[in-house]
Amino acid sequence: MGRKTAASTAKGKEKRLQRKEEQQRIRDAMIVVAEANKLENPLSDFSVFQKYNKNGIVANLIYKKSVDLNEFEKNWLFSLLKRNMQLKYEQCSWGWNEAKKLEELFDESARYLIAKNANDNSYLGFSHFRFDLDEGIEVLYCYELQLDNHVQRKGLGKFMMQILELMAFKNNMKKVLLTVLKNNNYSKFFRAVGYELDETSPIDDEEATYPYEILSKVNKRLAPTLTNSGATKSHIHSHSHSHGHSHNGHYCPGHHH
């Protein structure tokens, strides 16, 4: 065995320091996410955004945790999602897995932004989202944005995404993330409202093609901290998210607005 040089010793110390810094950063990120998840109602800070009145729609926006949904709401949520997205799933390599979708929708960490008709209190649409870690970065992950067909293309979906962004950035999330199926034409909507291909989105190659892509909008206030976040690139999402769902296992957002 050769003797270690001063340079190699210094390099080893530097790597250990970087590891410690990364571990501390992840611990700090976990605290930020935990604090956001403790909030009773993150929508309460944005009273102006609790009502939508445009293009013939008058809607109230409410927040609910999945554990607080009643049976009618659970049935409505799943029925709308299935109506909007089942065919899209069946037309791609994932297929439609009802049991896993139900598990995802009503996981205790799921949060909901729900739009209701202000006149008759009927349900118009919802977003399923979570405050979570993704590749060690604190994010608001938008799993679903689903609107009933008679209120689509009237600005309500854009309004609801603005609310998600406000809640995310107010609570120090570094990104809003979402996954879209490539065969879903409505996905163009997200690029139109400022979402870009995320660095963790998988890239098709000779060995594999992916039916989805990952888009994100960065919290500009916290953007400088992302450069040191340690996020890894594209291929990771071909397996599973650090926030606990697997794209290959058919868990993922759909969007219809």
C-alpha cells in the first residue's frame, strides 16, 4: 500500500465535508416539508384567491386534507379522474391501475384544492397535491389537476395552478413539480403558464422510452439554493421518486383542464 499524499488526504476531507453538508441540507429540507404539512389550511393566507369569477364561472376554492374528505367527495374525485384520464393511461405503456390510483388519491399525505360552484355548491374540479421531498429537494408536487368538462378552458385550471404556486412558495418549497403523460394534449397548458422540463425528467434512448415527462416551476426567491441541492439527473425517475411513488408502478398525475 502506498502512502497517502497530502493532496489525497485533503480531497478525502473535502468529500466528507460535502457529505455532511448534503446530509444537513436534507435534514433542513425535511423540517421545511414537515412544517408545511402541519398547516391546518395553507389557503387561508390567500383570501383573494378563494373565489374565481370569470368566463361564466363563479367558484369557491377550498382546501381539504384527504383524511377530511367525506364519502361523496371521495367518490366524486375518483369518478372525475377516471372519466378524464382512464383512456389516456390505457393508451400508454402504464395501463390503468384502479387500485393504485385509489391508494394514491387517498393516502394520508394527500392534500386537495377543490373548486365548487358558488351558486349551487356542486363540485367543479380539484387538484391533488403534496408537500414533499423529491430527490432531496422540498417541493409541492401536483399529482392531479382535474376539471369537469363544462368548466375546462375557462381559466379555472390556470387560477388553481397559481394558488398551488402561492402555497408552495409561501411555505419555502423550492419547486412546484408535476408529471404529465406525453399523450395528453392538455399538457401544453403547463408550458403556456411557465412550466419547463425538469432536470429529473427521463430522456428517451435506445434502451427505453418513457410515456411521461416531468415539468417544474422554480421558486425564484430560493433558486440560488438549488444549485447546491445535489439533485440528480434524468434517469432517476425511470425508477421511483424519493417521495414514495413509482412511475413504473402506474402512480402518477393526470391533468385535464
